[in-house]
Amino acid sequence: MANILKEKSFDLALNIIQLSKDLQSKSEFVLSKQVLRSGTAVGALVRESQNAESAKDFIHKLSIAQKECDETLYWLELLFRSNYIEKEIFSKLYTDCSEVLKILKSIIITSKQKLNS
């Protein structure tokens, strides 16, 4: 499951980078940097979690990734509703990000259950 998360979070980061480039070409820099920061942090935190020092550290890193992922959804919604991105782009990125978020939540719940048993 971690490999699926690693791949999907990396793909999400690549798509967010492209979105950021597109936004910057339209002279939108502030929101572009916000979505770029949160959208690429998810994959970086997933990678960090693979080298966690303990089960608690693993859960902690994935919990931060979960927060970054949710923040990315916020920025995507804001960009869409403020007409910076088209519905097609928004729908694709929002779906991909939501999927990563669901995987993160599932892994965190399972890891907490294992830790507490």
C-alpha cells in the first residue's frame, strides 16, 4: 500500500508543479506558491515516513502529509472558484488529491490500531 501512496503522491506533485507553472504564466504568483508548497509537501512527507524512527514517527509524518493534502484541496477549490483554473483541471487534480487523502487516512487509522493493540 505504501508504494501506491508513494506513486500517487509523486504524480500529484508533478501535476501540481505543472499547475503552478501555468498559473505563474498567467501572472498569478501568490496562490501558485501556496498550492505548490502544500501539493509537493505531501509526497515529501510520504517519503520521510518510509524512514521513520518508530511507529509513532511514521504516523506523525503521515498525519502532517494528511494536513498538507487537505490544504491542497482548499487551494484547488479557491483557484477554481476564483476562476484561475478550468473545471476539467480542477476535477482531475481534486480527484487525485482526494484519493491520496483517503489512502493516507486509511494507513494512519490502521497504523494507530496496530500501535494500540
